[in-house]
Amino acid sequence: MIATTPRMICVTGGIGAGKSVVAATLRLKGFKVYDCDSRAKQMMQSDPTLRKSLTEILGDGIYDADGHLRRKETAERLFASDSTRMAVNAVVHEAVRRDITDCLAECHDSLFFVETAIPAASRIDEMCNSIWLVDAPAEIRTTRACIRDEAERQHVLRRIESQKGEFSGLPAQKSSVIVNDGTAPLLPQIDHLIETELNKPI
């Protein structure tokens, strides 16, 4: 039997859209879903190459004597300048892309999902065969995020506005939209897209 590489599908969406709900549904269906955010945090702690790069960029002292990342210290240095933040993002995104490639090589399923809020900035959209954009009207997203994060309305609106560029440039030819507005059932949309993906060539 000839081994084939799984189709890699990016699951994305802005704050309050519901990408994590879609990702959780996929996991319940038995699919592997790579969570970029949580994996990046793990790798900043455990990956020797990434730790070395972060120390070179941010300086000594971002890890304590026990090797744990000092998150407050890291955040202060990270946002000290745009160039520093860009340098850190570059090495973290590179490490995550490398890790995704390794996980994909070990996956024996037909479909492999990657959950990320920043598909374009991380260039993960370039790696994927398909992109599923979870979306909902801004008002619904705002209400959800305010309740979930106990956040101020204006803060959430600013985040929604700042994220627009992240999704507007996604390649239309390989993108599908999942509507999560509370009226369109999610499960039939997910099932339809899964069936569509399984019928596509690798």
C-alpha cells in the first residue's frame, strides 16, 4: 500500500467567531487538530533551538534558574520595540511551521487540521491544501468575546478591526466559510466540508 500525505486544512477565524468550537468538534470526530497557540507556548518552554533563538533576541534572564520561561519579563522585552517583536514572531512561526511539518509526516489519517488565528502572518496558509474560515457577524462576535473574556466592548471591537487584514488576503480558491451565527447549524457544515475534502486529490 502506498502511503499518502494527508490533506492539511487550516481552521481559522477572528475573535468570537468560533474556530475553537469547530476544532473541538473535529477532535470529537477523531481528527488530529494541531493547536498553534498552545503548541507555540509549549515549544517556547521546551524546544532547545527556539529557546536559544529567543535568548539571543531577548537577552539573558527570560528563563529562570529552573529553565522556566519568565513570561512577564519576556512580554516586557517583547513589546519594547517593533523590531524585537517581529524578530521573536519570525523565530516562533518558523519553529511552529517546522513542528507542523513533523506532525504531518507522522499523521496517517486522510485529513490533518491546523488551528490558528494568524494564518497569513504565520504563513501557515501557504502550507495548507484548504482553509476553513469560521465567521459570524461582528455584533455576535463582540457579544461572545465580551462574555467569554469579561472584556470591554471597545477592546473587543478594536481587536476585530485589527484582525481584518489577517483574513482578507486568504486565497479564495482554497478557502471555505463556516457560518457560526447561531442560526446556521455547525455540524452539517462541518460534515459537508469533511466529505468535500475527502473527495479531493492530495
